[in-house]
Amino acid sequence: MTELATTKMSSKGQVVIPEDIRKRLGLKAGSRFVVVAGKDAVILKTITPPSMEEFDELIREARQQARQAGMKRSDIKKAIAAVRGRR
């Protein structure tokens, strides 16, 4: 369900998200967002860190893909060293 509300921006560029929307989405002080700017639209998308179980699954998938690509730990260490050397 899409909910519509209006708000305005302060002189400091701050925008208040209406209370009913904050409650429905479970937004709290300190909630983090990615901000996407379109031609005439601004989209706020909440950023939620993965749970430890989700993170573990991501790591498992990355390791599996690396194995399938034939990568070795030494390849990763070399790539990290190369990137760090460019700074």
C-alpha cells in the first residue's frame, strides 16, 4: 500500500518523514538511507545490515563462486595488495 504525505525541507536541507509513515516502516532515530535522485524525484531507501545468518550465507556464496572461477587465496591477496598500492 502506497501512502501519500507532504513535508517540506528546512534551510539546513532536513526533511521530516511524517510520523505515521515512520511508525508503519519502523523507522527510528539513526535509521540509515541511501538517497537516489531522479529528474524530479528523491527516493529514500532504508539500509539494513544483514543478520549474521544472512552474512554467513553471502560469504558461503562468494567462496563458492571464487572456487568455481578457480581463484586461490594467493590471487585474492595479490589483488588486495595491488589495490592498496594504488592509493
